[in-house]
Amino acid sequence: MREILFVAFSLFTIGAASGVFLARNPVYSAFSLILSFFGLSGLYLLWGSTFMAMIQILIYTGAIVVLFVFVVMLLNLQVNRENPSNLLTLGISAGAVWFFSLILLRVLTRAIPNKIPEIPTDQLRTISKLLFTRYLWPFEVLSLFLLVMIIAIFAITRTQEIPHGGEQR
Amino acid sequence: MNFPTSLTYWSHFVAVAMFALGLLGFLLRKNTIVVLMCIELMLNAVNLLLIETSMRTNTPDGIILVVFVVTVAAAEVAVGLGIVLNLYRLKGSVNLDHFKSLQG
């Protein structure tokens, strides 16, 4: 049962991920991204990480992809008819990525130890306790980072139109 | 050919395949928004690997790292799309080939 679910979710995720890359229209890419995130959420559930499955759906599909769809619809782009890349570029890139993936997979299967879990570690209590003890400083730095990002977004997207004779810059 | 049959191996395979798809899209697509989506795809491949390893080796540190990654990814997308909006306002296009000069 576990294996069947794993295969189903994996195929779903990879298929949707290739849809992101292959779709001509950015809106289809965004919806494909949503499907891929749902598949990933199923994989997280399969590994027993209920918290991260929830976060995946809430934050990724609820916030990030909605932002993508919003921008795509705001810009109102027409689908470009031009050929995005020739066959040689595609072949070279695919070959390079394939080679890179093989090396990565080899390294991963060697580097990560193989152990069977006894108790689930994905309890909210464990995570929050760690977040406020061992990872307190990274957590605080993250809050500062978010503040900087808010200021940066305001600075970037502010409209720069200055009325003549106006005092504000 | 003898394929490895463990679920761990195939989970790594899924993560690496997803990362490869994201990398291909990042290298080949011209639309800036789709390139940002492909970056998200790569981040999610890493998240999958982290969560799988964390649950298997019974260490919660990987999940903490994933929480950080999700936060940074959300901020990165917001800033990236803000830049895309501004570029569209400047150039009237989101094609990466049209952004050639550093000088605005």
C-alpha cells in the first residue's frame, strides 16, 4: 500500500513539475505548480510529516502560487509564439542536467545514513521547542530578514512619479 | 540491470528529478515569471529531501531547516515578482532576452 501510494504521488509530482517547465502559457505553469505542490504534500504525509504537509498547502499553494497567478494576470501577457530555444541548446542543457543529476544521486545515496525511525519526530511540540532553544538566533535573524524584505519591497514597487513643484521625493 | 528497490533510493530519485526539471526550466525558459517558478521547484526538491531524511533518521533539525527555507522562499518570491513588475513597467516585456543593459 505504502509503495503504491509512493509511486502514485511521485509520478503525479514529477508529471506536474514537468508541466511547469513545458507549458507555454505562464498561467498553466502556475496551475501545474499547484498540482506539483499537492503531490509533494502527499509525499510528506507518506513520510509521516503531517506538519510540513499542512505548511506546504497553506503557504506554498495558498500564498506563493497565488502571488504568481496574481502577477501573471496583472501583466496580462500574450503567449509568445517565438521559439524559446533551439534543439542544440535543449540537448546540451538536458545532457548537462542529466549528468549533474547522476552525480547528485550518487552522492546522496552514499552520504545519508540509513536508519529506521522509532518515534515520529514531527510533533509540533518538538519543532517549536527546538525553534526557541537551539535555533533561537537563526529564528531572530529570520525575523530581521523579513523586516528587511518588507522595506525592500516597498522601496522597489513604489511609484516614482513626482509631481512638478512637489516637495516629496 | 538490477534496480535498487528501497523506498529511500527512489525518494532521492524523485527529489533529484524534480531538481533537474527546475534546473532545466531555469536554464531554458525565457519568461521571468516561469524562471521564478522553476526556482520554487528546485527549493521544493531540496525540501523533500530534507524532510525525508529528517523523518527517516529521526532528527527534527531538517524540519526546522525546511521552515526556514519556506520563509525565505516566500520573501524571495515577493521581491522577485516586485522586480518583475517594475521591469515590465520599464520595458513592457518580461522576456529575459530583453533585459540586456544594466543601466536603467
